[in-house]
Amino acid sequence: MSTIAWDGHTLAADSQCTIGAMPCQTIKIRKLADGRLYGHTGNAEDGAAVFHWLETGGEKPEVKDFAALLVGINGQLSRLEDKLVAFPVNSPFHAAGSGRDYAIAAMHLGKTAREAVELACLYDIYTGGPITEITLGTIDG
């Protein structure tokens, strides 16, 4: 699956992708053209389709077993699931994916989003690879 974490300033994600029984790497977080931050868990193709839909509009893609975090330029966190209707998450930190429990516990103890995903990489078999991160407000993400 994945682990993506938001600590109120930074969105971080692992990069492990599994195709059948073969692990590979992919990018799970991106900055949209309007400055919002986006990170997805679940099927990588669904994640790419939702990113494209958020950028260009049009019909909602059909997704299944999907979750994403969407951070507005004002820092407001929203979550998207299978219906692709953003709903606000009013919490100082949040995580999604198979390693979310480890990540949330780490951030509760004062760790950053990156550190939270690092912890998830240690204990969740579906979380791994290099960690990527984007801080809200950075120019190049």
C-alpha cells in the first residue's frame, strides 16, 4: 500500500510500489500547479489518474481502495477516498496508507512527517524505498 504523512508543514511519502510480487519505486506526492500538495495511497495508476483529474478537471476517475491527502495553500488538510469528495481533517497531523498507525504514533510523539514515514518503513512491509517530501510554500516542491 504506502504511507503518506502530514505534520502540519510537510507532506512525506515512501516510494515503494508493488506490481504482483515485484517491488519497484514510484512518486506518491506531488505539488499541483495551484500550489496544493497531493499524496496518494493504494493503486499507483489510480493515484496518477486522480492527480491528472485535480490538475485538468473533467470527469472523476473511478478508483477503488484509494486514499489521498490534499493540502490547500492555506495548510487546510483534506482527505479523499473512493468517492473523491474532499473532506476536511481537523488535526495537527494525519497519515494514510498501510503504515498510517506507525506514522500517526510517531507524529503524536513529536516526530516530523519524514521521521514518521521512516518509522513506518521499519515496521510495515508495504512501506519502503526512499522517502520524498514536499513542504508547503516551497517553490520547487
